[in-house]
Amino acid sequence: MYYVMNKTCMVYAALAGLESNNKYEIRNSMGQNVFYAVEENDCLTRQCCGPLRSFTIRVLDNFGQEIITVSRPLKCMSWFVPCCLQEVICLDGKKIQAPPGNTNEHREPVLKLQGPFCGWSCLPDVDFEILTMDEVSIGKISKQWTGLLREAFTDSDNFGIQFPMDLDVRMKAVMIGACFLIDFMFFETNN
């Protein structure tokens, strides 16, 4: 299975240098919209905290029914304080942390994300491997190259999520949440 997440760009926000709530379209391998995701946040938090901000992202189906809620608590992260684990929490209690991995409701790791040393690359795509705790690869999240102008002047990104068809639906939700966390940690720019 393959999902493509397109983060849409608000032209007025890009021109004015303002941070707006993120909106995502999530498509299946056939290019059909299957979900929409919308960040809920206030203007002050977006402008002052930038990519480190807390957020709630609601994932909706085509009928507008909420199917996943992903929230991220505000956590400090800097070169001087690297010990704060960044995480997002899915509605069912699963946590996605960076580093080291994803935990279940008992806070036991169930998946690991293994990415590049840094979030930018000279190569077109940036891959984050999804591994079981036994180091077996079960998928990947890729930030896909969108072209020089779009990469340089907007905050709009495309992500691909690959996973097995028979993967548990809760783990698929965790992977979508992990994609949001990767976007904020590595590719969201601070205006």
C-alpha cells in the first residue's frame, strides 16, 4: 500500500511570510483522495514557536468524519537541550517519538524510524525507514522532491508512505502520525 500526503501551500501566507495551519491531502496509490488532515492551532503559537509548536491534527475521511486525531505536546528542543523526546500522540494512546520509535499504550516500543543524519539532502527524496523492534524493514516514509522553486520558496511538501497491505490499521494510523512528526521536525521552516 502506498499513501501520498500533499501538504498544501497557502499562497498569501507564503508571500507574507506568515505561518498558517497545515492542511494535507492523503491519497492512495491510484491518486484518489482518501483522507484530509487539518492542523488546529492559534496564530500566536504558529508565529512564535514555529515548527516546535504543539498542535492537533484531525484526519477526516471523504465524508468529513474524523478517523484519527494526532496531537503533539510542546517540547523544547535545541542543540543545548537535545534530551527532550519529540512525540505525537494518536487518539488511541499510541505515541510516536523521535527518537527512538513508536510505543504502545504501555509505553513499550513497537516500531522504529531510521532516517538520514539530517533532514535535508542533495538527493531528490529523503527516506525514513520503518523497522520492527527486530530491525526488519516494514515500510518507509519518503519526503519527495517537489521542484526547485517550490522547495526554495514554500513550505509545501509531498510525502510517500509505503507499508504492507495487511498491516494493522492502528499501525497505519501511527505511520500517518509519524509522517506529520517528520514533517514538523525536519521540513517545516521557521519564518
